[in-house]
Amino acid sequence: ADSALHADTRWALSLLHEKQKTYLASVERIDDFIAQHTLDDRVPLGMLRKANMLTDRVKDVEAGIKAYLALMERFPEDDAAAEAQLALGKCYEKKQKDYVRAIDTYSSFSRKFAEHKEAGASLHLAGKLAESKMKDYQLALTLYQEVVEKFNKDVVVDDARKRVKKMEEKIAKEQQ
């Protein structure tokens, strides 16, 4: 009971620091919580909160990326790992402009977490990055085709179908 009380106190302190916008202190409390209560069910969520704070509030993208990767490695099947992988893709795409890693992260997310509500959208986004940022129309075509085949009930499938045709036309023009 004493250990559970300490866990609840550490967790509450991390939330309090986050609410007061003392983000580095919150990250420290989360690290303390994780170190002292490794079996607590809140550890994956704490790791996700930490990574999000590092990237979004502290603006330390490299540390945030490491935190996302650590979460994904330690709890690969947890819902928090799915959210971490999506956030990691966004870091690569928007903060680092590393479109190859973003495409890889989004497409592997859609395969690993195929039942996740964002699976189709993340694969569609990978296709859009391949198309618009990399100008790799063959890769974009492949990704859009996968969206159509695997996520045919998703809201992005109509756009993916249109983009399949568009990519086929662009590839045909390049081959002339």
C-alpha cells in the first residue's frame, strides 16, 4: 500500500508540474515514477507524456524521438506505442523534414497497427509524402494501392483511388 501511495504521489506531481507548465520538472517526475514503479500500468502513458512534452513543450526533438523509440521498444504492443509511432512520424515529417523516415514510420505503423483508427490515414499520408516531397511516384503509387486494398472502408480511400490514377499517369509520362 505504501508503494502504491508513493506511485500515486509521484504521478500526481508529474501532472501538477505539467499543469503549471514546468515541463522539465514534470519530465523529471515521470522519470522518477518510471524508475521507482516499473510494473505500474501507467508507465507506458508516462513515457508517452514525457516524449510529447519533450518534443512539443521543451522543443527538444532529439530527446523526444529517443523517448518515443524507448517506449516503442519497451511496450511494442501497448496503445501508447501506437500513439508514439504516429507522433514519431510527425517529428520526422514536420520537425526534421526527414521524409524517408516519416514515410517508413507511417507505413510501418499502418501495418503493425492495422486495426488502429489512424492506420489508413497514416499510410495515405506516407503516399502523399512520397508523391509531394520525394517526387517518388512509384512508391506513392504502391502506398496508395495498399490503402485501397487494405483500408477500403476508410475515409481516405476515395482520395487514394484518385491518386492511384494520377500516379499511373505521371509514371506513364515519365516513361515516354
